[in-house]
Amino acid sequence: MKRILIPVFWAILLLIEATTIHRHIFSSDGEAGEQGGVLAAGSSESNQRLIFLLQYLAADYDRAVQNGQIIDSLEYGEMQRFSRDAARIYQSSTGVQQQTLNKLRQLEDLIAARAALPQIRKICEETTAILVKEKDLSVAPRRTPDLGYGKILFEENCASCHGLRGAGNGPAADTLNPRPRDFTDPERMNVLTPWQFYHAITFGVEGTAMPSFSEAWAPRPRWNLAFYLMTLRRDFQPVAPAASQKLTLPELATKNNIELAALIALQQRLPHADSSSYLKHVVDYHRQNPPELVMDDYITSTETGLKQSLAAYQRGDSAYAVQLAEEAYLEGFEMMEGELLRLPYLAFERAYAEFISCIEKKESPKKARTSIEAMLKILRQIRDHKGPRSAP
């Protein structure tokens, strides 16, 4: 009896929390908010939520419209609202590009015209690619995901609704409307990505009992869970590739199974990527065995985090600037400590300390930029083998 009551208790608690969290995450005009307020315009979180809205539209539009007909008016209303929100969030950001805004307006028009799913997915994917480059957004974890840890997080926090195997049939599922997503459905899971799941875990999903975990978990646990979810598909069956090949962590994070199969087919010069059982299971192998990061990956991760931190400080968001700098340091630079000689390591540490001090003392963004540029220069020297590394 206790085995049933405990998960139900947590599920009820989750529903109560979800109601409260959604009041914080979504303000009255539909824009995402933090605890106690709306997300800062142009902030990294705001830009990431914009990406999430595009991903959500691309993945779930066919639940609202099929063959030019509205099949669910509530879902369709959500699609219209999310497309408007996306344009509004972008328009309130810094450095707005008219071409990008036009893309978002075109998306609104296509949804209003009840366009076909391929058209919606195409414009969402194109706009996402533009925004990632334009806003210099992170698209992948800074460390190799730990799927074992992701499994523990799922069983302890998600199974009451989604079920232990992820089929959307947990003890609380019958009390929820809409029901929890079925992570075992091959058709649906093959067009989703860990990056989409990461955003859903981060922001929650409006209109459902899925809450935001941005306050509860740091980015790393969210990525661990997002990558684990990709292994729950009913026909998931990892098969080691016959030929040597490499998929990068950003590719695994941002591409769906169909896209990865096509990429592997191209690498191995094999036809019919979308229908090959062999390729599908090779993709599963890579899902289960994400690559270990190397020096260049950690350099890129550190560079990206430092640039985002400086941008946050220039916007006046000091707390977030410190958070981003710490993540870049701990999950990027520190991971290659053993590869560096003392002098470049100490030089980077000194510049990092100066940057944090600059933020704490509320000194000029110009001075903060000087410290960032010093760190970026050291990283470039390491990448170009101009900076000394430890002896082998």
C-alpha cells in the first residue's frame, strides 16, 4: 500500500507546486517570468525561452492542425499565442534584426493560415538557427551528460506522472489534463531532441502540470535528465557502429534521431537513412554513449560562458553575470587544469578574479571587458598551441 500512496502524495504536491510555479513562469501577457518578476528583456533566459517556444511549435503543431483543419481548438489557440509571444520576446531584446523579426511574423501568419506541419517546422528550424548565432546561445551541455544520474532524477521526480518506463502512465497520470507525455512513442520521440527536453525541464510547459525546474536544478542535472529521456523509446536498441565515426555533443543535443541517422548515412555513404533499422540503432548507441569532451570542447565552452557573462553584466544583470562566469570556470576551464602549466593557469586565474571583483564592486563594463579579453586571449593561445601545456 505504501508503494502506491507515496508517489501519489508527491504527485499531488507536484500539482500544487505546478500551479504556483506557472503563475511565476508565465506573466499575464504570456511572457516568461522568474520568481517575483518577468524575465529581463534580452537576457539569456529570455532568449532561451524564445528558442523553446519555436521548438514547441515545431514539435506539437500537428496536435492542433492537420490537413489545414483545426483538430483541437485549445491547442490551436496555444500555437497562436506562443507564436505571438516569440515575436514579442524577440522585439524586446537587444540588437533586433528586421530580417529575424520578419521570420517570426511570417510564422504567425503561417499558423493563422493553418499551414502544413513541414512549413511550420522549416521556418521554426531556420529561425532557431539564426537566433542561436545572433544571440550567441549555448546549445549543448558543457560536460558529458551522465545518463545514470539522469535516470535517478527521472525515477525520483518524474515517474509519478510519466511512469517508471516513461509511458505517461504514472500513478498521477489519470488526474492530469492533458496527460503526461509518452516518452516511449517512437513517432514522437524520433523528432524531438535533448535540447528541447532541456528547455521543457527549465521552463515547464504552460497549460500542463509540468513545472519549471530552473530553481531546483543547475543546468548539468537538467541536461543529464534530457539526454536520459532520449533512451526511453519503446524500440530503443543500441547497436555499435560497424565503422569508426564521431558525433559531437552539440550534434547529439540539437539534432533529432532522423537527422542523426541522415548524418551517419552521409558519413558512411549509406542510402535511405530515414528507413534503415541499422542506422536507427546506431543512433541509439550514440544516444546511450555521448562522447567524452576534449580540450577544444572545454575551451569553446569557457569562451562561450565568458562572453555570455560579459553580456549579462553589460545589461546590468550582475547576479547572472557571476553565475555564468562561475559555470564557465567550473565546467570549462577547471576541467582542463591538469593539461596546463602553472603560468597560463595562474594568468587565467588572475584575470578571472579581476572580472569577478569588477562585478562585485560595480565597476565599469569597459574594465570588465578588459578582464574577459585577457582570458579569451589565454584560451586562444592554448587552442593555437602558443600557450605552454603540461608535459605528456
